[in-house]
Amino acid sequence: MNTGKFIFAQMVEFLPQRVFDNFVSKYQGNKYVKHFSCWNQLLVMMFGQLTGRDSLRDLIVVVDAHSQKCYHLGFGKSVTRSNLSKANEKRDYKIFEDYAYYLINIARQRRCNNDFEIQGKVYAFDSSTIDLCLNVFWWAKFRKAKAGIKLHTLYEIATQIPAFIHITNATVNDMNAMDVIPYESGAYYIFDRGYVDFERLCNITKHTAYFVIRAKKNLQFHCSQMKEVNEKNGVLSDQIGNLTGFYIAKDYPDEIRKVVYYDKETNRTFVYLTNNMELIPEQIALLYKNRWQVELFFKWIKQHLKVKTFWGITENAVRIQIYCAIISYCLVAIIEKDLMINRSTYEVLQIFGISLLDKTPIGELFFNTDKNNVKELLSEQLTINFF
């Protein structure tokens, strides 16, 4: 790559701009725009995400301090607080949503691998609530004195990429989000017990897909077949039968499998339900263990990308910021794979965050440095920021 380019400009080269322009044309995003285009808006928002800006004012202060570099960074001529604020408020968030899903598909294809023990696509589904100030985000009323939104996320275990994201008001029940999941034939879907709705689980079976879910304590189950188990591996029982509750039996009339598993690490016993009759019980337990990856994703994205402090107060602005966070996440994942960077996503993001205005070739950031030195540098930076 050209050594005269900023790291951020080198990262942008991994983004397919023509595809983004097609989405802009589809939703007429640049109509009546003279200077600050949708592409400029996207790059400024991504710059704010990758550098960890806490507010719109904070972002503009940094951009103004480097105003002579704006052209080379792709920000355009006039990056002002009012321009960015109006763009986030007025321009259709679907431009950024469609582009986020396009990058999600690219990232999933690039990071596709067969390292996971169970063949086939494995997804974990869960939601995370982001609390908001009711006085400011009045449109997202959650409780009497609180506002909030929910990120319902379908997370692919093998690629560690969110395959589907559904944003709703925090008042929406988690189970309702199961109705919009794009189920794939032969794929595995992992749920926590908060998603126990047998009519919706039956819908997964109708799509010839598989589910693994943790059962509730009041489960009404009649065993018709008992399988042999190896208690040394933690499997206490493996049964096939039917649900016996009057309404539940109507919602899920097919046979269902019940696996009881003891986890030595946590000293807890779990009861799993699944419609898959072929996997061994240890694999059923393994699938559910990997559900925690979606929890780690929520924790990671809240800590390292700006989705908790928003740069706009309208619903459109909030959605744009969330999709820009996902675009930034996918971009880092694509660069990791294309450059074969053997680092954690956390390390890659931290290194990019303090190097965006350097003119070093992007590969030298990761291949000519010692990992231990990087960890020490990041530790020192976190200590300085803390004090």
C-alpha cells in the first residue's frame, strides 16, 4: 500500500464504496447535498467509533484539530457539528443498515471455517438492553422514568460475526423477536430459557432447523425413550418424549429431546431441550455453552464501540450510530482476515484506535511489533486514561 496514506485511509480501501453509493441512490441520501455526502458522513462516524469519541462535540473537536487532513481522510470539505447532526437526523438509516448487512455477509464469508466441532451453521440468539435518558430519548419510553432500546442479535459462533440485528424499543418482549429471525434449513439456534415459547420453537422445526434451549423448572414432560449416557462426561440423562401440558402439547405436538447435564466448572445442573435426535448429549451441552459468545459480543461492543453514549437524540440518529458501529466491527474483522493478523479483535481495535493518523503501512502495525510490547503499551494507555 501507499506509505503516504493515513492508516484510516488505508482501512477505508477495504470498504466497497460503489456498493454504498448504490444504497445511497436507492434511498436518495445525497439529494440536495452539495458538500457533506453520505460517504463523508459514514467515514466521520466510523472515525468517531474507532477513536472512541464520547459525544458529537468531542468528535468534532478532534476533527477540527486535524482539519488539514480531512480531505485525505475522506471527510469532505465541511465537517461541522450542525452538518453531522442534521445528517444523522434526516438521512434514512436504511442506507447504513443495508450496508451493514452487506459487510456482515462479506465478513462471514471471509471468516468462514470448519474448526467448530459440530458441522453446520450455529447461531446464538439473545438481546441486550441499552438504557437511555427518558427526558432526551422520549420516543423510547421503557418504564415510568427510564427509556431504552434492545439489540436482538443472531450471532454466528464459527465466524464470531452478528448475522442478524433487530433493534426495538426496550418494552418489546424477547420472544417476539423470534418471529423475525431468518431461519436456515439445517442450522442450529441456541436460546436461553427466556425464549421458551413452544409455538415459536415448533416454527423452527417447520423450517427444518434445530434448536437448543434451556428448559424452565415447570417443564411438563413424558419420557417415551431413555438413551444410555456416560455420567463421567457430565450427562445425567438423555430422554426422548412429548410435552404433556394441554396447551403446550398443542403448541409443540412433535417429539422432543431432554438432556440433563452437570457442569463441573460451575457446579450446576442444566436441562436442555432440543429437536435434534442425532447429536450426542455432550454436543448438545457444547452447543449451549457457546451461547455465551453472544453475551461476550454485547459486552465487547458496549466497551469498545460507542453504542451506549449516542451522538444524536432521534431514533434515526441512534439507528445510524448502531449500524456504523456494526460496520466498524465488520471492517476490523475483514482486515484481520485479509491481512492474516494473528491478534484478538480487542488488540486490533486498540492498535487502530491510536494509529489512525499515522502514515505507516497498515501491515507494519501488526507484523513488526512484539505482542508483549503492545500489551504493555495498551496497559499504560488505560492507566493514563483512568487517572
